[in-house]
Amino acid sequence: MSEHIHRQRHTGDQGEPSDAPLDAAQVQINTQGTDDLLDEIDDLLEDNAEEFVNSYVQKGGQ
């Protein structure tokens, strides 16, 4: 799930592009899912950090 924020360029009286200010509603991004995932990882590492790290150790040149 990815969200994109687009800026629109408007031409002024002089024909030069200028950045229009973004509406506050356009900038709002939902990060709750990411925060929940990071909290779950933190909880896992608090309980089983050594086991978690050992599962990523290379064995026999893998």
C-alpha cells in the first residue's frame, strides 16, 4: 500500500511555473499500519531477540 502526493504547477502572469501550496487534507498520510508493524517487531525483539538474530546468521556459506 503506497500513497503518492502530487504537486501541481501553475503558471503565473509571467509564464513561469510556481509551486501552489498544498491543502492540509492532501498532505495527510495514514501511517497507522506501519506503526502497528513496528510495534509488533519491537515486542518480538523484546521477548526473543537472540532467537530472532540467530535465525539470520549464515551457516555454511549460505
